[in-house]
Amino acid sequence: MKAILNGKLYDTEKADLIWCISLPTSDIHEGFNEFNIYKTVNGNIFAEHKNGECLINENTLKSILQRPDCVDIYIKIFGEVEEA
């Protein structure tokens, strides 16, 4: 899958798949959002939203992974975060 995000071309076929995650859609509704997370040769991280069949940029992925149940995944992908 290819998409232009923030003026750059992202291509799942040219990037390395680094992580696959499945997150509950919410505490109320059953179901999951599935993401394949990629890293480009230039070091950019993006994700393929499998349910929505679209690509999302690094900032959107960071917002999704800021949930309390995703802290460990966030750190594995983006590295340590400064403590408050």
C-alpha cells in the first residue's frame, strides 16, 4: 500500500515491518483495531491501519499508543520517554 503523508511517499513494500499490534476499539464495544507498523530506510515510522485500509503517520500513531495499555509498545517503537 502506498500513500502520501505530510508531502512524503510511504510504501509498505519498501519499508521494514517492525511490529504488528491489535488494540481494543474501546472498553464498551467489542472489536479490535489492527496495525502493521513500518520503518522506512530513512528512519520514518508509519503504520498501516488494517481495518481502515489506510496509512497513518508517526504523530497519529504516537497519539494512538499513548493509551495506558500501550505504554510498553510505545517505548519499544519510539524509545524511552522523558519522565515528568
